Amino acid sequence: MSTMTETEQRVTAGVDTHRDVHVVAVLDERGAKLGCEPFAADPAGYRKALAWVRSFGPVDRVGVEGTGSYGAGLTRYLHNQRVAVVEVSCPNRQQRRSHGKSDPVDAIAAARAAQSGEASAQPKSRTGNVEAIRALRVVRRSAAHSRTDSINQMRALVVTGPEQLREAFRDCTIWQMVTAAAKLRPGDPTTVIGATKFALRELARRVLSLEEELKRVDAILRPLVTATAPALIARHGLGPDTVGALLVSAGDNPQRLHKESAFAHMCGSSPIDASSGVVVHKRLNRGGDRSANQALWRIVMVRMVSDPRTRHYVERRTKEGKSKKDIMRCLKRYVAREIYPYLVETGS
């Protein structure tokens, strides 16, 4: 007489995340829905949600939408509880149009994507130096963009302003213009020339303030990037800004990318298949992290000017009939392959 040993079923959960409430759905091993409930998006809600999911059985994995936004807190909590988390993309738009949308539907779709393996990407841990670098880069990028906008506005005011102001700033460099404009005395700000002087002075002082802000941020950011990835900083053509962008793209746990081709794909620097019928070819990958792609572009540009090996490669491929754009695409792929091992070391 044979006996059957019953084993507890493993369950898969999916989470549709929002600012205040997360909706959690649970599926059994056959994909049948066991339950779907909303929970508060706070530490107490995270604990209740995980306890509720575990009430159905051992948790195999949890698919979470928006692990880098509304789901970041829940993802950190699940990592701390040693629960496997996979990052789920937004549901298919065509399917949404034909079947409608609701939070429970999205939560169930997230669970099915995690269970089927359609969603398998491991989210960033966001718990180490790289997360600190990301936060500092947010304020730096904002300050740099605002500084550029203010300078462009100053130049436009000078070009369209009264003739005497145009003459005063005609041969000035950008920083000579900013320094001089910060000292202007507008006089009557209700006249054309007075209002223009006032606007120039305020914009100039804004630029100088943003410049000081950038210096304060860089004083923290550059040593932090260097300490986090000294081997990357030592590579030719890589500086604190490009290394910071690549570190943020890879995250505190770059091992989640598994291999260098996955990193290149994430950076949008790997060709992807575009074949149909008898036509077999690849096309440019226009997806991926554009900040990381821009960092690779800057590295390639520096090396094309100052690195003998890169210059020799460019000359050889040019003779073969390759365009400059094609050559740069190839070089970005090579750079991604070169720096991947150094990125993995930062997370070890």
C-alpha cells in the first residue's frame, strides 16, 4: 500500500503599486487566484501584506510593478525578509484597451508575469553607495539644467535688449557676462532698460548661486564615486560624471545583470533582431537607460580624440566603409563589454 505525502503549495504574488495603497494578488501553483486585497503603502502595510500572502503557503516569488518608484519601499522590505522579488513592467496597452483596467486586474497580471517567467528582472536593491550617488546626481542634474537655462535666457535678453546693453556685453564670454550682470544697478525697473537690467541681474545671481550649489554637491559626489568604483575611474575616458551614471544604471547589486550582454542591452548599446521572412538583420536598440547610453557616448568621444587604439580602430573601420555613427555604435558596445567586470566588482 503506497502512501502520498502532501506538500504545502508554493504561491506567487503580484503587486500593483500606488502612492498610498498597494493591491496584492496571490496565485497558486496552477495559476488560480487565491485572493486579492489592498494594503497601505507604509511599513505596517508591508508587514500585513506579506503575512497575508504567507497565509496561503510558502512564497515562491513576488512580482512588483514600479520597484523604482511607488514600489521601492515594498521592494526593500521584501528583500530584507529574504523574499524573491522580480520587476514587472506595465501591462500590455493593447490588452488593456480590449479588456479594461483595474488595480486587481493589474495585480493579477503582475503575479502571472512573475509566475510564468515573463518577468524575471531582479530589481535594484537601493541600499548602498550607489543609491546615495543617485540622490546626489538628481540635485546636480537639476542645478546644471537650471544654470544652463538661466544663461540661455540671459543671452536672449542681451540679444533682444536695448542697444547700450548689447554693446556692453558684445565681446564678453559667458562668465564675464554673468559676473558683470550680477553687479548691474537697474535704476527704474519699470522702464525697458531698467527692467532688462533687473532681469539680467537676477538671472546672473541665480547662475552664481547654482554654481555654488554644484560645487557643494561635487565636493561630496566625486569622492563618493571614486571610493565606490576606483578601478572604473582609473580607466581612460571615464570621469566621476560618466562613472556615476553607469553605477546608477547598474544599481547597488550589478550582479543582477548576470552577464555583460545584459548590461549592454540595458544601456541600449546592443543591436536587436529585426528579421522577418527571408530578411535577416539587426537594428539599433532605441530602448534602454538613456543616461547610461549617453555616458558610453561621452567615453567613446573622449577616446576617439585621445586614445591611440580607438583612433586606429576608427581609421580601419572608416576604410572599410563604415559611417561615423556605425563606428560609434560598435565602440559603445566594446566599452560596455570592457567596463562590465569593473561594475560587478563594485557590488561584490
